[in-house]
Amino acid sequence: MKRFALVCAAALAFMVLAAPAFAEEGSKWDSFTLAPKLGYAYFAETSGAGKVAKRNALSLFVDFDFGGEGAGFDLAFNYNLEDPELGNKMHALGAYLGFAYRLHFGDWYPYFGIGLRGAYLMADWIDQGAEIYGRIPIGVTYYILEDLGLVLELGLGYGITGISAPGVSFDIGHGFALDVMAGIRWP
């Protein structure tokens, strides 16, 4: 867990230092925004060497967006409270790191991107678990006030999940993921 925190801190520091190179003068997103989002995530049953049951999740993302209109970077920390098909609760703690491209039409800021989302899975019924997914976020921010916007986002992903339960070897499978988020963006 310490190694994960160190990698996240290094990525955040890099993006804070690199963001001014991508910012456009006078844009709504000159260098940095914060966007907490809450939503629903769905992970399809995986296929491959190991099967992991489909999962529904309450998902919380806290995005740190760097860069202005046009090219930028996103770093998001996320927590999922997951309910696998088998009914046993599972928690996922992870991060997303990706590239984003933002457009500007009046008070509307549509965006899309691509990146990687990784998470550590925790539950009473598993010894260890992890997942890594490629993620394509597509969203829009509408500014209701000068420095406060409403965010809607759809994330499409595909990746691998691995879980080791007592008495079972580490099963790895691959599958599709989908998330839908709503939140706010400041500034």
C-alpha cells in the first residue's frame, strides 16, 4: 500500500509540474480543477483462465484534472463498494491516470480521454485481489456559475481482474466494465 501511495504522489507531482505546458491562456481550465463524482459501475463476468462474477458497484471518484482546453491529464482516486453476483460485499481502492482532450462551447466543456484504472480489491472472503482496466471517459461539464460546473461522465473499459480466495489459486479473467458518474467541478 505504501508503494501505491508513493506512485500516486509521484504522478500527482509530475502532473502539477507539467500542467502549465498544456494550459491555454484565459481558458476555464487554466491549469487545475477538482471534480468529485459519484456513480454506478458495472463489471461484467470475466472470461479466460479464471471466472470472476459480474459486479455492481457504488463508485466514488475524486478527479484532479491538469491542463487547459485541449490536451491535459487526469489523475483520479476512486473507491468502489461492490456487490458481486454471489452477494458478498467487496471494496476496491484504486486510481486512474489518463490523457484527456477538452473542448469549449460557451458554458459547455465536452471531453474525452484514455487511460488506465487500477485497483486493489478487499473483502473478508478473499485473500488478495487486483484489477487493471483500460478506460475511455466521455463526458461534459456545464458551468452553472463562473467557477462551479456540473459533470456527467460515461466510462468504458476493458481489462483484467484477479482474485485469490482461501483454498483457490489466483484466478485471472478479462472482461468489460462500464461506469456512469455525476458530480461537480471546481473551478
